[in-house]
Amino acid sequence: MFSQVLRNFQRILVLQTPRSTYVNNIIYPAVCREFGVSPANYLSLSRVTRLHDNWEPSVENPNTTDSSFAAATSEPGSRENEAGYIVEYCLEQEKPRRHVLVEALRTRYRLSDNDVDRIMRDEVVRKTFHKRSLVRTLELLCLEGVTKESFLTYPWILTLDKVRLQEKLTLIQTLPVRDINHFVPFLRLTLPRLRKLVSIMNRESKIIPQGNRIYYISELLKTEPKLVTKYLSKRLFILEMPFEMLEQNLQHMINYNVSPLNILKDLWAFRYTPKSVELRLERAKRAKKDKIMPWMVRCPEPILQRSFKLTLDELAVLGDRKNVVEYVAERLGFDYETTKSIMERHPAVKRVRVTKIKEVLDYLLNEAGFTRHEIANVPRILCHGLETTKQRIEELKSNGCRPTSLVIVCRSKREYEKFLKSWLETELKMHKYKEKNQKHEAET
């Protein structure tokens, strides 16, 4: 009876005391002396680990241990075997397990294997889940209403410290939030930074009808708020700059038909004054830019001038034609549908400037002497640099090679040199063979 009481007493102390050495060396021997028993006879304690949500218990079977101990102590000389049964509690043996977190993700969000792998492959998650539990953070986010899509887009939220995460969520909830998932990217900010931004947005909640700048920009660009926060969380100056400046610049870009996604991807243009933004956009429109981009607002003047010049040159080459397909169709003498199918074999041709295509076609048709069918068989040649194309064709011609296909001209430098070397070796063998035949005929 006493042995059972002492065994339970030590287990309770080990589980509730952070320093197991104190229990074994001081408290437990004192209790044993009080009962008049030897401490060494009753130190057979199986390994016990804390039951934690992301920790795998390593508890051994108590029945097996106790029965073995009883059998050993009933025999003479059992004291020599007592050391084999003494296993002290060791925190280092508690290791977080991947399958515990994976099981929690599957249980709470019904994630597929691909989705789970996508989360676990994240660099931050992979480095963190080995060190501490992530399941409690997962449970907290789940209770706050964070959806599966947010976990897949921002898997790093699992690695946030639970205490600081709770403080951040409390701060965000002071805002007029329609959905917590709209503000998930801001959870990565430090508490002082987030506190400052929340304070600014709370002051503006009475001025902006939508409640804050996130929903204001989302409404004007007609995009989802979570897409807006995805990009604004990387460019926080948008939330701190004067609202009048933001409002005017945003309206200018909308008036000049700048794509909403392009606006969000390049927010640096908002750092310029509304007058300079409007002036740059107006110049781009007068230069007949079919697609006005935010970088035109902030790029240096020489780059902008060069861009406008290229656009005007392309328009001069196209003339009345609507696109590059019509131009190539007219130059090669094919109908529109045939030319379209030819260019679809190498879609990159459609993204090449028409001025470059004109230069390549002029050289191949007028100087190099290739036919329209040879060009149509290898549309990739239209993407190749004119200088490289000209240099390779001239080099092949000087060595007596007129390629039957333009494929070799488009190959990499190593493949082209390999072909040229092979050609020269073959030519040398043929030359020696002819000389040998001529010599043999002369002798006969």
C-alpha cells in the first residue's frame, strides 16, 4: 500500500514540478524516510510526458513496468537491477510531431493532401513546427473565423505567437471589419506598427463612407478587399499618406483606364503629386499607348521618351493594320487564319515588337534569300535577334552551308557551334575523298 502511495506521489510531483532533480534529490527521499522505507526501492518510474496538443506522448505501459519491478524485487540481489528501472523525466524527449499538426488541419478545414503539403512546405512553417506547438494558434484563428483560403494563401499565420496574435486580433477588431479574412496580411506586422495603422484608420472611419481605405479602394477598383490588403500590406505608406492625395491619384488612374490589378501591383506611383501623375498619364494617352501602366508615372524621362518613340514607330509600321498577325500575313502572303495558326505554334511571336519583326523579315526575304514557306515553318526566327541571325547565316554561307531549315539559326550557341563543327568535319572528309578519287583516276 505504501509503495503505491509513494509511486503516485512521485508521479504527481514530477508532472507539476519543472525541476525533476529537486523532486528526486530532496522531497522524495524525505517522504520515504518519513515512512521508513528506502527511496531506491521505489524509484521505478516510467517516462511521462505532458499531454500537449502538438506533442506526441511517450508514456510507457505502467502495467509492464510495475510487474517487471515486482518480479525483480521479489528475488535476492534485486538491488543491483534497480538502476535499470530508474528513468528520470526529460524534457528533451518531448518532440513536436508533424502528423499532429497535419491531423488538426484536416479535421478543422477538411484540407486535401495537396493543400496540406502546400502549407507544410512553406519555409516559415517548416522551420517552426519542429520547435513549438502550432495547433493552439490554429485553434485561435479557427475560432476567429479565419478560412481555409487564408491559410493556403498565408500559411505563415500558423507560426505567430499566440499571445501576440491575440493582441493583434483585438486591435483589428476595433476597426469596422466586415470579415477578419480581409485583414489577415496585417497580422505579420509588429504590434507597434499595427497599433499605429489601426489608430489612423479609426480616425478616418468618420470621414470615409466605406469605413477605411481598404474598403474605399476596393469599391473604386471593383476588386475584393482581400486582394487589396494583399498588396497594401507590402506598401503601408498608402494607409499613412494624406487621404486627399490618395483619392486624387486613384481617380486619375481610373479615368485613364489603368488596370486595377496593375494599380495594386505598382503602388509607388501614388507617392507623386496628383498634378504630375495626371500629366504623365495624359502624355501616355497622346502617345497612343494602348495599355497605360503605373510605371509610366514614376520612370525617368529618357525611358518614357524611348517608350513613346517605340510606340509611334510601331504604329507607323502597322499603318492601317490592327495587329501584328495582319502585318505578318501581308508580308508572307498568307490569309489571316493561316498566319494566326502559324504564330500560335510559337506564341512568343505575338509579343515581339512589330518593328523588330519588320527588320527580320526584310533581311530574310530580301538579303538572305529565304522563301516565305521556310520562314513560316520556323516562326521562332521572328523572335530571334537580327544581329545574331545575320551573323550566323553569313558564317554558314562563308563555309559553303546553306541550311535547309532556319531551325539551326535559332538554336543555342553551344548547339549552333556543335552543328558548325560537324559540318566542317564532314566537308573536310568529303574534300579528302574527292582528292583521293581524282588522284586515283589520274593514275589509271
